[in-house]
Amino acid sequence: MSTTSLERTAKALRVWQANPEMKLKDLTTKEFQAQYDRMGELQPKIEELEEKLTPLRNERDALAKSMSKNTTRVRGGIRSYFGENSDEYELAGGTRASERRRTGPKKSAASTAATANAAK
């Protein structure tokens, strides 16, 4: 829960406590206060752990970038060593040359219509 949410909850709680005649069917001011207090206890602990996690996440993200580059290099090496149509290249995550979709130059609408008319 963000600080803003906690602040909104605190404001609502103060208004409710100032007007005890207001009742809700399935929630009392004591229950609401207990939830608010517990959230107040948990938030600093979460923030402390987040501070510890941040450098680990940064290290992981930097490592992921490096690994991605190295994975591309290794797959290129596998492709070069075993061939672009090899089982090893496919096992490494590459797409075999024989399985690639071949695309040719795009035909214009006029040439497509001319081909269709010539077939008639």
C-alpha cells in the first residue's frame, strides 16, 4: 500500500472516529484502526527489504543484459560451427534455415491484378 493510500486511510479513520454514530454493516472503527495499525507496522519493514533488494535487482538486470549478448554470441558460434541447419543450432534456440519462412518482394496491386487477368 502506498503512502498516499495510508494517508487517505488515516483521514477516513479520523473522520469516522470523530463521528462514532456512523456504522457500517461489517466493519467497526476498532477493526479499521487495527488494519491501519498493522499496515503501519508492515510498511517500514517492506521498505527496508526493498532497499536491500534494489542492488540485487540492479545486479540481476545488468547480468541479464550481458547474458543476452553472450547468448547471441554463443548461438552465432554454434550456427557457425555446426551449421545453420543443424540439430545443435535448433537445440540452442535457433531457427533452422530450412524452416525459415521465405519472403519475396512484395507485389504491387497492379501486378497482382495483371496476373489475375492473365490467368483468365
